[in-house]
Amino acid sequence: AAAAGAAGAGAARAAGAAAGADAADDAALVAHYADKEFEYGFASTCKMVLPASELKGKKILDVCCRRGKGVFKLSSMAGNGGGVIGVDWSAAHLAEARDRMERAWRDSGLARNNMEFRAAYPEDLIAAGIGTSTMDVVYVNSVNTLFFDTARALREFGRVLKPGGLLVFETVLADRERDDDVVAAARELGNCIQAARTRQENEAWLAAAGFGEATVVESYAVEASRGFKPGSTVDVVPGDEDVRYEAVSLYVSKL
């Protein structure tokens, strides 16, 4: 009985420690995104190289949708038989997107509104009511290198996608392993290019999240200082001037 009691107490302590760790992680998640909108850097760029013919009638999730421009484009492609959910952590961005929503679906010639906007962090889509295996397509742009936890976010994308569902993944890849201090400083600056990790690291995260092999549908070299449009620049962190960066658009299917 004493042994059973000790075991029970140990389990309770372990459960309490796990709950405390989860609470601390959640607090860190909220703190990471507080007051962050990642405006005017390359993270604001959405190439949206999309398989238009495959989106009709689909249920699509746009992660970090900002003011809704990408959702409006996806909405038109999904058509009357499909639907789009845009998620973002910025209340101001979501309010602006909702204000523009009705005009957007009418301008697209749709019979009804097929989109909605919800508040969520990329790592915690369930908080916005995005259920498991409910989405046909997830789209995310190059802001992903600035996520609180890219690997965790990719697991969430895998969770919400149906088997065989498509992740349209815009990101930046570095040509070599990175100095962690430089990456951390770049993330604080909001420089999503200089915060990039290698192709191998991204492929490992995708595999762990239940995705198959990625297909590169577009790629081009980018400088660490590139801003949200050609000719604009952002601050960079010294220390890895020899690193080369490649912006890529990937299609990756959930296994």
C-alpha cells in the first residue's frame, strides 16, 4: 500500500510538472507573438504559387492571413462549393479582413460568402476550433521562419489536414547550418530570411509532422536584407555574411 501510495504521489508530481511545463510553454507562445505583426519585411511577401485547378470546392486554411488579401484570392479559387478560413494572431488585422470580406466575395462573383476569419497562433490552431483532418489545403507564407516553434506549427498543419491533403509551404532555406545566436537576433529583428534554417532541417520537421517528400514549384535567391518588395531593405545581423538564402514554394502532401 505504501509503495502504491508513493507511486501515486510520483505520478501526481510528474503530471503537475508536465502541466507546469505546458503552462510555461503557452505563456512563452503568447509572449513571442505579443505586438508582432512582421510588417514590411520579406515575411509580408506572399508569392502564392497555387495549384488553382485543384482548389475548387476545397476547404482551405490560410495561416497568418494578416488583412485577408490571400484569403480573398483563395476564396475566389475555392468557389461556391469550397471555403476558406484565415487565421492570424493580430486582432487589428482580423478586424480589417472582416471589414473587407463582403466586398471581396461579391467582387469574385460568388453566390455567397465562403470565408471566415479566426484568431489563432500557428502552433495552436485547435484554439480557433480547427479540427483534426478537416482541411484539404493549408497555405502558409515565409513568415514561418519567425514562428515561435516551426516544428510544432508544422505538426499542427499536419493535424488539421485530411490524409492526402496539401500543404502549400512558402519558406526560406539557408545553404548551411546556422549560428544560433545570429538566428535568434534575426528573429528579434523580424528578418525572416536571415532566420532561415537548412533544407535538411525543414525536411526533418515535415517528416516528423507526417508529410511526404516536398516538391519545389518555385525557387529564387534572396539577400538577407531584402524587404517586402524589390528595392526595399531591412536590417540584418552581422556574423553570417557567407550564408546564401533561397526562397522556395513547396507542395507537400500529408501521408
